[in-house]
Amino acid sequence: NAGVTQTPKFQVLKTGQSMTLQCAQDMNHEYMSWYRQDPGMGLRLIHYSVGAGITDQGEVPNGYNVSRSTTEDFPLRLLSAAPSQTSVYFCASSYSKFTGNEQFFGPGTRLTVL
Amino acid sequence: DAKTTQPNSMESNEEEPVHLPCNHSTISGTDYIHWYRQLPSQGPEYVIHGLTSNVNNRMASLAIAEDRKSSTLILHRATLRDAAVYYCILRDSQGGSEKLVFGKGMKLTVNP
């Protein structure tokens, strides 16, 4: 198993550009989520999905869109990048939405918005 | 989600046991205690979780106070690879979601 994979590893955008951060998992996990981590801070939840076709907002959803058309993939779209979105983005997955399931995290995407 | 309180940082020596404390005085009866850690430049990784009883796995042990208002993550023999930020997180078992609420965590330094 490759686990949770994220692409790209690094990205530099200009203000106003759009892009999609890719996340995929090969463990047949129902639950997937996106977090951002700013320097010196813990992770904050952006969006999550409890299964294909179902998504919901987390703590900091503004400026981001998600969709979940397959179990494996959960892309995160930045509609119009802003410097405040400079951060490290982590995707995570777990077997189900129920508490107690271990969450697996990807290696992260480091995004800089100029 | 109920809050947890951890020291900002701790130091330990290689090959010695390390006890990482976490206070959660407002924990509810249905909250699980989860620990994750984040090595430098990596995503968080699961360490251990428990509800009431002490728990052991290949990575660590989790000791939960009888009143559940505090817990301690125990690394039995610290290695340099254990240097990381450790997060103590409460998860409501009735919440129906795997949302994790991360605080700032506690930075563990392991001295050779």
C-alpha cells in the first residue's frame, strides 16, 4: 500500500491564481480530510468527507472547495489564491468516521502564495 | 470538543523513559484520548488512543488517571527518532466524525 499520497510536494502561486492539491489513498478508507498547518501552529481542519459524494466544512473552509467523486481521491481546490493561504496542507484518511480509528496522514504540500 | 493542556516542551535523554503529560479536566465520559506525533517536515502519525483503561502498543503506553482528567504518554526508551511534536487530542465517541482538533502540541527534544 502506498498509503496517503499528495501532489505536488511544493507549489508557488501568484495571488489570484487557482490550483488543485491532489490527495489519494489506496486503503479503501471512507473518511478523508484536509488540514492546513501554519508555522508554529497545530493543524486546522478545512474540509472533510465521510464517503464518496459527501463533503462538509471544517473549521477554516473559506477560499477552498472539495469534491469526492471516488473513494480514493479527495482533491482540494484553491479558487483564487491569497497570501493568507500560504501554509502546509495535509490530507488524512481513516477507515470510517467513527472515533477510535487511526487517521493516516500524507506527507504534505507546501504552498506559497506571493 | 473538550480542551487539553500540555507543556510547551520537554527534554529527555536517549534510551531513558519519557513521560509526556496531558491535562483534560473537562473530559466527558464519551471522549477518547488520542495521541499523535509529528516529526519534522512530516505529516502527523498516530501513536495511541484509549478511553478508560491503560493501553499499550508497540510505540508507547498510555496511562489514564482514574478520574480521566489527565493522562500520560509513556515512551519506554526514547530514541532520537522520537524527537517530535506530540499532540494530545480528545475525540467524542458520539460525535460521529473523525475530526481531530489539534492544539499547538508539545515539542519533545531527545538528547544523545
